[in-house]
Amino acid sequence: MAQASSQTTVDTAKTLSTEFTAEQLDAVDSIIRENQGRPGALIPVLKDVQDVTGYLPLPLQQRIAAGLRLSLSEVYGVVTFYSFFRQEPIGRHLIKVCMGTACYVRGNKDLVQQLSRDLDCPVGGTTADRRFSIEGVRCLGCCGIAPVITVGEDVHREVRVKDMSPILEQYK
């Protein structure tokens, strides 16, 4: 049994080293070490690790579970419960499309279709080159300037279909 566990550890390390840099993995290990034995540390650890790596794939969850002496099911349960944790990589530029009532009434359906066509990527997906991810959100709190999209921290107001290509060009 110990041999199977040892092989799993080797496979996990190999997978992580192809996806993340040595510096990122060192930062992850540091976060884990600083929080070992601290009650209630799991969510802050997951948040800090995701800030470093961008997402939390299963091999990384295994590393966190082992480091914090938790079961993988505990870690996985938290990652899958909270919507702000990601198990898949996201693009360099996260595009959030407001799906709220004001944006819907003012044409966000057409915007979403155009955005998906321009990037060849569905809402909830990431482009093949990992440059963009598209996420539908309930409300961005900008109803007075609807329809609204954000690209990273940049807010684009009163967006029309004809505006999509020029907006995307700014981030290519």
C-alpha cells in the first residue's frame, strides 16, 4: 500500500512540475508550511494558492491535503462548493459578462454571441491559447451603464456588438 501511495506522490509531483514553475510550487509549499496545524486554514490556503497558480487542479489539491494533513475529500469538497475556486486554468484576461436584468434587456445576449464567435470560446470556457476566459456573472452592479463587460479590472460600459472587436484588440 505504501508503494502505491509513493507512486501517486511521484505522479502528482511530475504533473505539477509540467504545469507550474518551480517558483510557483515553492510559494505553494511555503503557504502550506505557514498554515500547518492552524485550525480553519483550508479556505485561506486555497485562496492564497490559487492567487499564485491561477487555479487548483486535482494534483495541487492532493499536495495541499497532504501538507495540511487533511483528506483529499475535505479539500475537494471545499474547492467544489465555493464558486470562486477554479479547477481549470483561466485565460490571462478574464472577461466577465453581466447577465443581470438591465444588461439582458439592453442586449447582452447578442454581445455574448458575438464574443463567443470572436474568440471561438463559449461562456464558461477559455480560449485554446489561454489568452481569454469568458465568465457569465449575475450582476456587476453597473445597471445604469448597461450592458457591461469587464476585462480584468477594466469596465466597458454601454457595449454594443460593434464594440466587441475593438475592445478585444486592446488585450491581444
